[in-house]
Amino acid sequence: MPLMPIEAVPDWPQRLARQDAFWHGAVIDRPVVVMTLPKPSASCTWPSPRDYATHRDRWMDTEGVVRHAVAFAQNTEFLGDALPMAWPNLGPEVFSAFFGMEMEYSAETSWGIPNLLDWADADALTLSKENGYWKKLLEMTDALLDAGRGLFYVGMTDYHPGGDALAAFRDPAQLNLDLLLYPDQVKRLLDRVTHLFFETFDFYYEKLVAANQPISSWPGIVSTRKWYVPSNDFSCMVSDAMFEEFFLPGIREECRHLEASIYHLDGTGALRFLDRLLEIPELNAIQWVYGAGRGRASDWLDVYKRCQAAGKGVQVGIGIDELDTMMEHLRPEGIWMSVGVENVAQATYVLDRVSRWT
């Protein structure tokens, strides 16, 4: 099936090809380099701000989401391998909300209100396509697909299945106790949630493919491969043994369900699981998020080297002043790099420099 072209990006097929090659540590002509710049303000038109009675109203405003997606695509220069994309975002616990969990919204994020108060009710916890959050995500996806024709690609939302889904149902502190008190119930629900996630993912994957879209999501990768982002932010709160017993099997299943995958390793508390993750044959890459106040990408070269030594790719975001350090210590194979630049001249320099990375 042909892919939708991006009218303002003549070399969009080459950009996609480089990102496809990233998954397998291949370099067509250079590693993936993504850079964006705002267009001159005189040429930009942004939608007028709207007043909302509540934060929830703003998050749920499909028309507002579409207007901003269109404006961002029109008002941004996409340089290197960057491609315009937008994804419907109802917060990181929206997958759990499909099971009847309610969400609270602030200006910047959202969180769930635990809805599994007794393990005796676990079997009644089920995903429904009649759920209001499911319907809203579907509405936003369809609206973005309609508005984005020729202008931007449409991506997957930020799902958090597995341990993160159960932490939302139960509350993280309570789930910690459950691992000790109700281990069998936890494992049964994890297995059921994982397979319902596969059904959810495949539903949206097939919708995007039918609309001639490559696959994209919040990490910014745009690829023709069936890929996604396994993660478990809750894992920072558990022991190595519990991570391996309860959560690693589901992460392996997620990787096997996909053609390509990048694990979202969030925070120094999760770094101790890196070696076990690198042992998953089907896992292609690591996105290491070290957190605010913990340095820059170039301060974590040892982590990136461990990933590359295991044959995995890495996604890194750097400043232009870090470029030489990264090129000196890492191999170009399996690099997906976003670089912060201030003007087109800097972007041109970055592409020239990276093109000579061997």
C-alpha cells in the first residue's frame, strides 16, 4: 500500500528509509538526525487561544488539538530526517481509562483515579470500546487523519500497559503490597491486560496503515515498521527479582508482538534493569531518560556504549556542542539523534559533520 507523501518535504521517502534502517543498526548514508526550527514569526499564523472552563475541557477539545497540529506543521521547518507528525494525547494512563478508570487533568498532565479497590472485582475489569475515553481517542485520531492529509503523519497515543496499567488501577503503593500479598492475581491480570493491549494496538495500527500512514508516536520516530515503545515506569519501585518475575515476561511479549521496539527506560532507579532488557532478542533499541538535573546525554556515554555493545540502537537528544563527543565515543550504526539547533546554518553543519561519521 502506498504511503501518504508529505507535500512540503520532497525527500520524505529517504527520511523514512533512514528511520527504518535504524531499527536494525544499518546506515544507508548516515545515521538518523532530526532537527526542527520555527519559521520566521512574520510568516506564521497560530490559532487564537480559547478559554476553557476546566483543564479537562482543553484536553478533550478535538477541534483545538487539530488546529494546533495543523499550525505546528505549517509553522515549523523540518530538517535532516524530521517529519511532521501529530498524535492524539489524553494522558499517559489513557489505556487504563479504557477499563472504566476516571482521569483527572492539570494544565500539563493527567493521572488516574484507582478503580480496582478489591481483587475480587478483577475479573469484571474489562476494556470497552463504548468507553468515553476510547471514543474520544478514536474521534481525535480520525480528525487528525482528515486534517493532516499531505501535511503531517498521525501517530499512536501514549499507551502504558503492563505494570503501569495495574499501578493506575490499584495505585502504585497498593500495587507494591499486592506483589507480596496477591501475586497470582497480579499475574493473571497482567496477562489479560497485555493481550487486551495487543488488540488495542492492532486496532489503531490497522487504522493508520489503511490511511497510508507510517507508524509514529511520542518519541518522534516515524517508520514503516510496526513499532512501539514498551515501558514500565512503575518498575523503579520494585526489586530486581520482582521485575524479573512479574514484569519482564510481559515486556518480552510486547517486543515479540512488534516488528520493532524501543524501550523507554525512565530514571536512574530503572537503570539497574538495563542488562536484562538488553538480553531480549526482539528488542531493537533503548530510549534512556536520565531525568532533569542529571546532566546531559554526553554525561551518560557508558549507558549508550552498553546498549551498542549488546547490538541495540539508542535514541539520544543532544545539544550541538555535544555532537563531537557523541561521534568520538559511539558508533553511527543504530543511532537516532535529535539535535537542538538555532538556525539553518547550524543544521547544515550538523548534517555535514554526521555525514562523515564512520
